[in-house]
Amino acid sequence: MNLIPDNVTTLDGNPLLGRLEGGYWLEVIRHLQLQMREDFNNYKFLFHSLQTHAKPDIAEHADSSAVLIVLGDNSGEHFVDHFKNFRVVFKVHLADSLEHVYPVPLGYTNMHLHGSTESVIDRPRNVFYSGNINAHRVDLWRALYFKHTWPKPNIRSRLIRRGIVYGVRKMNLANSFHQVFEDSYVNFTSGFAAGLDAEEYTRCLNESKISLSPFGFGRAECFRHFESMRSGCIVISDRLPETWYFKGSPIIQIPQWSSLREVIHSLLSDEKKIQRLQEETLGWWNDVCAPPAVAHYIAGKIATSIPPKERLAALTSSQFIVKTHQQYQ
């Protein structure tokens, strides 16, 4: 049985399920079929994996029925000119919408096998983190390494942050901080997906009350945000963009990781608060970020989209009116 519909294609030659987040997007496609019904077959759904800052060279695949879903690239660029002849485009790592290009969440990876709704009160682990140390995560490392982090403000210089990462690795400084919080697992790894295997990673998340989700490699969001929500964890994160799937979410966003110990001790001392936060987190996952919810968002944008020729004609007309108005001011 073919799991992927005939009108769903990957443009880079790699099968959808072969991608790290392929399972998530396959679920999105399945729910799109259910929600769009017969109309689903009127469109071509094209997945394109784009390297960071690479220019998309896919113009030959554009037409009035082509729905493009761009994964991978964390540059935050909309590439409107490159995508102008597609019906509608959905792209990860965007902070906002521009014309017919819309942000969508990263989703979970195939390493995250399933979520959990077990009450945080009954979970044996307080805090969980397992991930690579990179330049963006230096302030989290400092907050864990030094009991009284000094200087407290976040390090702004990327060069200095990279230097600290090099020093941590070169001098074999502490990477494991399980003892910082009682009954916790907090560990920095040597590379992406270089820590726990899929079963252990899933089990650890599902058994944890709080999940730390620091800045990703290129943008603030990373897969861990969505995997943590799916696992029913309370999520503590860097500041996140106000995209439709983060704005108003129950994710705790802290401006400085130096306040982490205080934040966690406050949470763990208030059972009613963490129960409420878990309920809100699971609700946000189901209503906003889970495959059925993302499929609903995509279906809505497709339903209100117009063919590229009509959109470009309307855009040209509006630009002409604005330009003419400015000339007579």
C-alpha cells in the first residue's frame, strides 16, 4: 500500500519518509486529504529540502496548482521572487507571512516516537535536556556550569560564544549537569542527534516535568519545542518569534538563562501551576501544532489562494496605484 498520495512529490529526490521530520509531514498530508476531500486532488503538493541560505532553483515545477512546502532552510528568507509562480508556499523558520508565503512549524522528528499525557505530578524526572552545545546555547551552559553566573547578561558577541564552545570541547569541561536539579537529566552532546537513541530520548521526554529548549542552530525554534509539547512537558525556551503557532503559547520564554534555577525551583514548588501549564501545553499542541491543526491551517490558506497570474496582476496593479498616488502628493 502506498502511504504517500500520487500528487505528493519531493523535489530533491529524497523520499518524504527518509527526511528527519518525514513522519510529521506525512501525518499532515493525511489530515489534509481528510479535510480537503475531493479538492485535495486538484493540487500538487511539492516538498523541497533547502540548504541554509541556498537559493531555490525549482522554477520548472511551478504552476497554478502547485503547493510548495519548504523544509530545512533556517535563514528566515521568504524567497518571494523565487516562489512567485507557485500557488501558495509554506516554509519553516519564518517569523511572519509575506504575500503568498506562510510560516509553518518544524514539527517533531522521527526520533520522537510518540507523545504522552501522563500527569507531570507523577513523572519521575524533574528537568530534561539532551542536545548539542553550539554558539547559541552558551548562555544555558554558563547558567548550569556556574552556580552564580558572572557576568549575568547574555553574551552578545557570536565570536566570543563560538570561542567558549571551542574551549568547552577542547578542555573537556563539564557537559553533564544532572546534579544541578534533583532527579534530572541535563546533558550537552558532541553533535546533532549524537546523544540518546530514539527510544531513550522519547522515554526521557515523556517521563519529564520540564524540558529545556534553547536556541537552535540558526533560528530560535527547534524540533525540541514541538517534541516537548507533544510529550506534555512544560517548556522553557529562549525568546521565540511571534508566529501564529508560538504567539500566545504556554511556553515559558526567559530573556536570560541566568534566571533558570530560580524559574525551575519556583515551578517545582507549585504543583497546581505545573498541572495547569501542562494542560495548556497539551491543549496548545493539539489545537495549534499537531498535524491535524497544521493541516487545517494549510487547507485554509489554500482555499483562499488565487492562481499566480491573478495574484501577480493584482500586485502589479496595486503597486502602480501606490506609485501614482505618491507622485501626486
